[in-house]
Amino acid sequence: MIQKMKKLTFLVFHKEYDEFLNGLQQLGVVHIQPLEKNTECAPEEGSAENIQTPAERLAVIENQIKHAKEVLRRYIDILNADVDNIMLGDAKNAEFVISKADDLSEAIKVAEQKAAKYKADVQLLEPWGNFDRGQIERLAHVGVTMHYHVAPSKGFDKIYPEYRDNIISQDSKQVYFVTFTQEGEDDVDALSVQLPEMSLSEAEQMSQEYSVEVDTLTAQQLCNAEHLGDILAYLKELENKAAFESAQCDTCDAAQGKVKVLEGWFPEDKQKDVEAFLEKADIYFETREPLPTDNVPVKFKNDGYSRMFERLTKMYGFPCYNEWDPTPIVAPFFTLFFAICMGDAGYGLLIALYGAMDMAGKTKKVPIVGEMLAGCGNMILALGVATTIIGFLLGTFFGINIVTAGWIPESTAIGGVLSWLQGNVPGTSYSIQMAAAISIGVFHICLAMIIKAALFTKKEGFASQISTWGWVLLLVGGVITGVLGLAGALSQDMMTIVLIAIGGVAALAIYILNNVGRLAKSPLKGILINPLAGLYDTYNMASGLMGDILSYIRLYALCLAGGMLGGAFNMIGDMVSDAAGWAIPFAVIIYIVGHIFNLLMSAISAFVHPLRLNFVEYFKNAGYEGKGVGYKPFEKK
């Protein structure tokens, strides 16, 4: 459901405005209505910040927030800390901590670069030994130049026999040798090497010094990182300031800047609190109901189960205020689709266990997965329980068929039901599970079309939606009639009569009454054009619906693939364990690794495809666009 909202407009004397905004931020329930940016704000004198407009101050604060978050993330990584367990510190110390963090980070970067440079110099000088640079310089003074060369070890004696005595060192691949030339003489034709202007011992000393400096600076950085609480408190303070300046930007000036005008929205159930605050502030205000043209922020108001899945709706986009909240429909269908795609009771138990651990805060340090799924524990637990139930009905436990394995004998009532669910539709070669997936898809899409017809009828009137109701009658009525006929509730003759009646009424709505306005304005033109428009609509519906319904077969396919892969790992493990007693540990490894791999791959598929069925097939047929604005109250954090 969507929480009912009310529009709020108030006028405040400019000298009291900052104090009023602080109180409004403490109240924390009003969503500020974005207005044209205020370019006439004239800050009061006496503060250095007053040389800036609210928009300029907001830009500065946003840069400070960005910088503080960068330092916070860097230090969280260094300490491997959990943000939720960090105690808030003193925000006054944070600017010094952040400044020191920047200085240390830059100093460490410079020291690491120099340490790496001298380490490279050491590696370059090692083959040449720790020679005296002074002697080489003295040779240069008398006109003798020393050259450094590298040549392949293979064939060196044949290519450079005269330089055999000039070899400094060699290994299995290369020979390092020197040559001497006087001014005007040509050097040997070999690969030359340019060595650093220092000795090996000097390079080693410099490399060691900068390595020690890196360690020292890193230790200082660790000490500075212990002030995470100060940075976190400072960040919250900045975010509150940013919200305050944003509210200033969304304020209009009136009466030559003497009066501030602000508009916003608040939940209807908070009206008493809002009015009490405004009356105490002694300002003029007005409240009213939303108009159809208003861009009202949306706040969800769902039960505990649907609330867990609001994050999925928000991923697609908020509904508009005058639309419907799809979450109560998305929640049960996403749960069902996920459970079918997983299709294994054993995997369901593991998923439920992970969800329970996440709710207890025990999974935050799990690599990648812990961070990505943090806070989703209740939803994961619900998905795990549903997967366990559906997996049991499908008769699979960690890839083992619990009926054929004899865990639940087929001779029992439960075993007989499970065995029937694994069979084919009577009189056909089609799997019951595949037929069930298609049936669920038909129901899902029919429900979407009914909701679309009801919503657009409410918004635009019945006359504009006659064609839509015609399609609903044709599809939903046809399905219901067919089901009743198959169940024996309708005779063959009666079913034929009902289907003809439904088809006739639907055809009238789709091909003749699809544009009542055109028909009323020009009956002849309407009778000629409306059927053509109906045929075009029929083509789109037929081609689109067929593809949409076939998408639901993937539920069965993913379930089947996961079960077969789990069974394959079990078979491989059994073959290894049957080979010999010493091979049992290897079989256990195959079981564990195989099922972990299958669980992760199945979980990805079981999340993505149900999301697609809701976001594409369902939302498209339900006419949901998700172009609304989320409710964000002006509040202190």
C-alpha cells in the first residue's frame, strides 16, 4: 500500500527561518518539495560562510562528504572494521584526523615509490657487484670510458672471445661483461645497459631506509585509523548540514526576501505532530489534499511480509502516488518463483540458516556475499523456508530424490503425492511441473491485466478502457471457462456457449468500442478505423503474450537443471567412494564442493529470473512504469 500524504505550505519571517528549519529537521517527517533554485538568498552578516549562497555552501559540503567517505572507506579497509560496530566519536577532531590521513597517505605513496625505485636499482646492480664508483670516475678523467653489456650465455665464447676476461658475472641465460674505450674508439656491438649513479651498497641502504619509512608511516596510519568514530560523527554532521542547505535551496523568497516560502509533504498519520510543531513555531501554514497534478512523494505502508520485498520494488522504481503499490503482489510471486527455481529442500535449509545468521549479525564478514546481502536476512529466511517447502513437494534433498531413495516410500500417502507431482499430466507426455509453471504464468499475467484494467479505469474512466476490459474478459474468462470444463463443472455444450458469448462480447469491445470517442464523433469513421486498430492490438497482444507465457517455462527448466546437476555431483561422489575406502575423503570433498557450486549458481539464477518475470512480464502487462518519487523526510541523522 501507499501511505496517504498531505501537502504543506508555510511562510516564515527570514530572521526566524534558520531556527525554524532546525526545528523542522528535528521533527524529521516533512519531505521538502524541490522548487526552483533560490538565487536571491542573502546570508546574514558576521560569518565567513555568508559570502556564499546556499547552493555554493551545499556544493562545498557535498565535496567534504565525498572526501570524508573516501577516508572512512580507506580506514575501514585498513582495520577490516564493521561500520555498524563503530562508536560515534567527537566530530571536532575529525578534520584533523582527515587532514592527517591525507598527509600520511601521500607520504606513504611517495615512500613506496622511492622504495620500489631503489629496489629496482638493487636488482639492476646485483649482477655487477658492489664496485667503487670513484674508480670509474677517475678512469673517465683520463679519457677511458667503461661500458656495461649483456649478452646471451649460449655462444658467448664464439661471438665475443676477446671479452672472456671482462666478464663480471653470468648465469644460465645471460653474461654480464664490461668494455673500455678511449675517445674516438668504437665500442663492441652488444646490448648496452645504463646503470644507476650509485653503488650496490648505496642502493640497498636507500631501499632499506625507505622500506622502514613505509613501515613507520603505515604504523602511524593505523594509529590514526583508530579515530574512525570521529570521522563517522563528522560525516553525519556534514550530512545534516547538507540537508539543511538543500532545504535552503528549495526555499522561495517573497516580500523582497523578508518572507521565506517552503512547500513539502508529510504522511497523513503524522498530521497532529506536524501541526503541533507549526503552531508552536507560530508561523502561517496551510495543509491540503494532493491534487491529480501533484508530484507526491511515495512512502510504502505494507505488512511485515511485503515490507521485506520493498527493496525489489525500489530497484525498479517507485510507483506514482495515484498508482498502486506492486509490492504485495511482487512479494508472494517472487518468493514462489525463487523457491521453484531452487527446487531443493536441502538448499532451502541452508538459505534459511544463512538468513537467520544474517538477522543475528553473524554474516557481515563473509567475503562479497556478506556485504551484498547485509540487511536482507528476513527476506532470505523467507525465501529459504519457501524453498524448503517447494523442494520437499518436488521430492529433492541435496540432489537426492527422496521418493526413489526410499526416504518417503511411494506406498505412503505423502510418497504417492510426491511421486504424482514428478510424473506427467494424465493422458499426455507433458510434465506436471512444467504444466504447473505455465499455469502459474497464465495466472500471473491475467492478474496483471486485471490490475491494469482496474487502475486505468480509475484514472481515465471506463469509456477509455473498454478494449482493455475486452482483453481481460477474453483471456481471464476463457481460462476460467476452460478450467471449469476440464474439471467437469461445465458440460461440453455449456462450455461452448459460454466461450462463444465471451468471444462475442470481447470482440465487440476490442474491435468496435476500442475508441468510443471516435465512434461517437463519427460513427462511419469509427466503424472503419476501430476494427483496424483492434487487429493491430490483437497482433501485439498475441505475439507478446505468447512470449511472456513461455518465459515461465524457465522456472521448470532452472529447477530441473539444478536438480540434475546436484544429482550428477552425488553420482560422481558415489563412484569415488565405491572405488576404495581411502577414496571416501575425496568423495566428501566432491559432495561439498559440488553442492556449494550448484547452490551458488542456482541462487543466482533463482534471483535473476524471478526478478525478470516480475519486472518485465508482470509489470509490462500491469502497466507499471515506476516513475514515482520516494519519500525522503528532512531529518537529522
